[in-house]
Amino acid sequence: MDREASSRLQLPQDGYEWKKYGQKFIRNIGKFRSYYKCQRAECNAKKRAEWSETEPGDLRVVYEGAHNHSSSLQDQSGSSQSGASSTSANQYNLLNQVFGDNPPSDYRRSGD
DNA sequence: CGCCTTTGACCAGCGC
DNA sequence: GCGCTGGTCAAAGGCG
């Protein structure tokens, strides 16, 4: 799958499985937005990935909701987390999480 | 064969 | 009331 070539996307592995269910261009921010949903059944967690069409480095990932199950991937980089409290560890931790540090200007109501 | 990905269209809410 | 945007769903195709 060379989706990266088609969409130019390189979402960081968060340790969960996602299924893309939509992709639209948001004029409000002038960037593309992809909609992902957790592949689990009892999981209503959703993921939103947006990136600029001209600047792929401006990738932004926003997690919405929480997972009801533990992550599918665990051995990311030798993180010996041992099965201590995986179910309650990632509850509202990924709420409004954003990757990247190059905000365009708006999006976060700087003025307000 | 099963699974995933991609695109289009539809619907709803808001602004004017 | 209309136009526009944002968000979600559905269907089809390709690959292993």
C-alpha cells in the first residue's frame, strides 16, 4: 500500500489500529483532513489527521474519545510496561492530543 | 476470499 | 430561505 504516495501521509504509530472512513479538504484552515475510527467494536475512539497540502511536515493528529480496550501494539520501543493497568491507563489521555508544533495561525482561537 | 483503502453524495447547522 | 462547510456513510477495487 503506497497510501503515503497517494495521500502523502505518515501518521505516527500510536499503538492502536485505525480505519480511514473519510477524507476532505477543510477550507477553514486550508488543509486536508482524514477521519479515522478505531477498528475495535467496543471502541468509540476516533482519530482526526490533518495536514497541509503543500506542507506535509505540518501533520497534525487529534485523538477524540477514549479506547475501551488495551492497545493492539505494545512493544513500540522496548517500553516494558508490563501488564499493570493497561485498561485504565489510556482513558482520557488522548483527548485533544495534537502532534506537531507549527500551528498556522488560527485553529485554536488565539484571539478569543 | 477477506480486508482495507479511496471517492462521491447526502445531511445538518450556521451565517447572512 | 439559501448557500456553504463539515462530517459520515456506502460502494467498488486491489492486494496478500
